[in-house]
Amino acid sequence: MKKLAPIFVALGAISFGVPASLFKIARAQGVVNGPLLFWSFLSAVVILGLIQVVRRQWLRNQHTNWRQIGLVIAAGTASGFTNTFYIQALKLVPVAVAAVMLMQAVWLSTLLGALIHRRWPSRLQVLSIILVLAGTVLAAGLFPITQALSPLGMLFSFLAACSYACTMQFTASLGNNLDPLSKTWLLCLGAFLLISVWWAPQIIGAPTTVATIKWGVLIALFSMVFPLVVYSIYMPYLDLGIGPILSSLELPASIVVAFGLLGETVSWLQMVGVGLIIVAVMLPNVLGMRQPRRQP
């Protein structure tokens, strides 16, 4: 499991890069943000709930208690906050700026993990984080900026990064005695409850269409079901700081998917940034395996 962990966490991060293009396609078809998020999270809760019923993995048989169940559900709200803050940010700042701010989750998650576990990342991991941030600026096509940036938009982007960092840490540290799919279902349930409350006026006011449900299900599969399942299963097997670094693959994935689905142009600077992020991801995983593990 430990050897497969980096591969599956990377696939989960790549999966997170798909919904950005799906959101754009859905909006082009007249789908409203609130109902789209509602049906996305509802679909995730229903899909994972049906899997629980088929597998008969009842929570009462998993050596847990209501306090722990409540904590995992509360932790799931972080994913709902990430989507909510990010969509709000996109109304106020360019996509490139929002993407760069969201990738601040790399160092935020590493810092949060260090504070929780009281163990600082290695110099190699710190170097990888610096390379990820540099590559993110290039890959997002941030420069040159030709317009003034909204302080509120920057704040929403940073709050989305904070929420994303919490999502990565909570999936790794909370409810590890639970079955991974049960844990993922509870996380999605928490996110769904938050979305239902936050977006209630728009959910009630906007009509529900076939397109809303269709894109909601697709976004649920790529942004919640698959990534949260693999994060819940494999993130606890990774060393401190490796998970956040692997999560940075989301940005290159979103660029490649946007190029394939939306026909967006990709500059050579963006390709350099993508390459830099991939190198940063490989450093701690390839070189780290060659170094002898330090004794605690």
C-alpha cells in the first residue's frame, strides 16, 4: 500500500483538475453555480451511500462513536468551503490568479501538518514546495497582469487554499479507524450540508434542469468520489509533506484538460511551469526512496 500511495494520491490530484473545465462547459449551457454544486455534492453522497449499502459497511460495526462521526462530517465542510470560495473568487479575479492562490494550499497544508504532528518537513520537501510555487506561477500564465486585482477576490482565493489544505490534512488524520469509503461518505455528507445552507437561496430560486443533474454527477465523480476515496485510503501512508506536493498536479491536469476539452491555448511558459511542477513532485518521491530513512 505504501508503494502505491504516491501513484493513487497523484491520480486523485489529477482528477481534481478535471472539474474546472466541466464547470465552464456547464455554465456555457446555462447551468447556475448554486444548483450545480448542490447536485454535485448530493450525487457524491448518494453514490457513496449506495456503495455503503451494497458493501454493508455500517458505521456501528466500525469501532467508532458519535463524536468521531461528527468530527469527520465537520471536516467535510472544508471541501464545501473550497468550492464555494473558489467560485466566488472567479467572479472577481482572473482564473490564472485564482489558480495560483489556490496552490498556496501546498505550503499551507505542509505547515498545518507540521503543527499537528510536531514534525517539520525535510529540506528536499521544502525545495519541492518552492519549485511547485514557481511552476504554478508559470503554468497558470500569471504574468503579465494587465488589470487591477480585487482584494476581495484575492481573499476568497486564499480562503479556498486554506480550505483545500484542511481537506488534505483532515482526510489523512481524522477517522483512520473507519472504513475509507465510510469516511469519504461522511466527508461528502459534511460538504453537502454546508453547500445546502450556503447556496440555499440560489438552489431554491433557480430551476433544476437535466443539464444541471448531468454535469453535477460528472463533477461529483471527478471532484469528490474518486479523489476523496483515494485520499482517504492512501494519504495516511505518505510521509509528512509528500501529499501536499503531489496535490499540486491538479494545476497541470487542469491545463491539459482545458486544452483538450475547451481548446484553450497553452504557451511555452506554461509548459515550462508544468514541467517544473512535475519535477518538484518527482524529487521527494524518487530521491527520497534512495536515501536511508532516519530513525525516530
